[in-house]
Amino acid sequence: MTVLRIRGRALPDGDLVDLYADGDRWTTDPVAGAELLPEGWLLPGLVDAHTHPGAEDRGAPLDEKILRDQLHRHVDSGVTLIRSPGLPGDPPDWFGTDPDVPRAVHAGPWIAQHGQFFDGWGRRATHAELPGLAAAQAARSGWAKLIADWTADGHHLPVEVLREIVAQVHAVGGRVAVHSQHQAGSTAAVEAGVDSLEHGTYLDPGLLTRMAAQGTALTPTLSVLLNGVKVVTARPDSEFRTWYLNGVAGHPALIASAAEAGVTLLAGTDSQPHGRIADEIRALAAAGVPAHDALAAASWTARSYLGMPGLQPGAPADAVIYAEDPRADLDQLEHPLAVVLRGRRVR
């Protein structure tokens, strides 16, 4: 196997680094004959922290060929690590470990109360059953994903149920991600101390300081929500139309306020086609998040949040190389000079 060498300015600090891939770990120890990749600006890989690969349509079962194809699209875009807070089914053993697919953390299938979420996907349980179900899932994979509320109906999980879910999941060493697009659901999630809030439309800005203090991350999935505006606007007036459009209209300002308050932001696409993390980074920046922080949400901050170090000796041998500083021109993200995954050049 060819040993790779990367050299350039490494973000987030812009320091000059010179690293060799010792298998799947970076080292500063020189290796004779190593292949020097194009020099430039280096990221420790991009991260899509909210993606659901594995099915072509909502409610369809997990298909391994579709899963692999969609993961390859992520890699081609520079994504070397994903978090899947919800999957169409339990993933195969190769998920997140094969040499040609991103590293992955996941929450298994979604968990919801009866009467909510997409037909054919997820597991349903009573309020009394949810904490045990979530803890069992987290014991297997490290994460559990709960649906706190759903579309326009707003019927949310009570805070006392979410508190018990968090307690039992944390007791087994896991973490809790919660879907919410209503003020009551997101308030309950934050008050329960969940680890990450997904989407967060209608989140009360008064909770941002608390989220920052207790370490609850926000994954706003802004680009996919904005992309839905045109479609939803064309629909006849309805409770759903009003709920969706009003929620998305206030979302950019909320996200900018979250960044200013010190909330950990995670970039996630939640959409097809897969491999469009650059769209989410640009959407965060357009909302008022500084470009440095928008990029961090899809790279070093997200990796750190998920327990993955950056470009340093001993860290996993992932990297994306750009000709110029991508913070100065986020369109650079569409044109990586090279992508390294597990010490191998994959693009």
C-alpha cells in the first residue's frame, strides 16, 4: 500500500503541517518514498451529521446496494465521517468500516410514539416503553434517535418521558438525538438535557444559552428546509403549509443567534441526493454564521463532538485538500484537490 504524505495549512488554525499516513493513522515520522499529495489547505475530512442513507424512498426498507452508492456520493464530496440519526433498518456489518465508505456513527432505526413518523420506518412504543427501547438501542450503537413531535400536529413527547430516556441512555454510555420542529417539543428536549436537537424550527431563542451551557448541539438542516419552501408555497392553504413556511422563515435568524450564543452547530443535509454537505455549509453562512464556524460545523467541530480528532499525530488518516482557504470562498468545497480516507486517496 502506498504511503501518503500531506503538507499544507491545516484548519482550524492554519498551521503548517506535514503528515504521513501510517496505515489509518497520521504520523510526523518521515516515510521514504511516500507519495506527496497536492499541497494546499487541509481539512480533517468533512462531516455530514444528519443523513439517512440506505433507501431510495421514504418508508422503503434498507437496501445495501443503495446504501453503498449513497455513501460513495458522500465520500466523493469530501465527507469522511457521517452521523445517521435514524436509518431505514439495522445497518450491515460493513457500514462505517469498509475502506471505501465514510466512518459512521448511527442511532439505528428511528424511535417514535404511536401515530407519528413515516409508515414503514422506525419503531413505535408507548411512553412507558420508550426509555428502555432507547437505552437498548444506544447500548448497541452509541446513539438513540427519538421523534419528539411530528409535522403540523405538534403532539410532543412530555419532558418527564424525555428526561427518563436521557437518564437511561446516558446510564449505558449512549447519547440522545431528538427530532423537533415545534416550540413545545424542542423546549421539552432542551429541558430534558438531550445531546442534540435535530432541525429545531420554532426553538425558543431564550433556550440557546442553556443549550450552550449543557452541551446540547443543534443540527438545523437548513438547506433542505429552504429547498422545500418553493414546493410547499405552491400548495393550497393548510395548517401544514402555514406551519412549515413560518418555521422555515424564522430558522436562519435562530441559527445565527445559536452560533452567537456558543451553541455547538452540526451541519447535516437530511436529503437526497447525498453528498451535498457544501450546500448546508453555504446555507449556514448565508444565515449569518461566520464562514469559519459554518465550516467547523461540517468538519473539526463536528468531528470533535463525535469523538474524532483532527489533523494531528495519532489521529485517523482522513483529510480533504483544497487549493485555497475554503473559508474565504466556500465554493472551493465543490473542488477538492484530493480526498484521503483511512490513509488511502479516494479522490
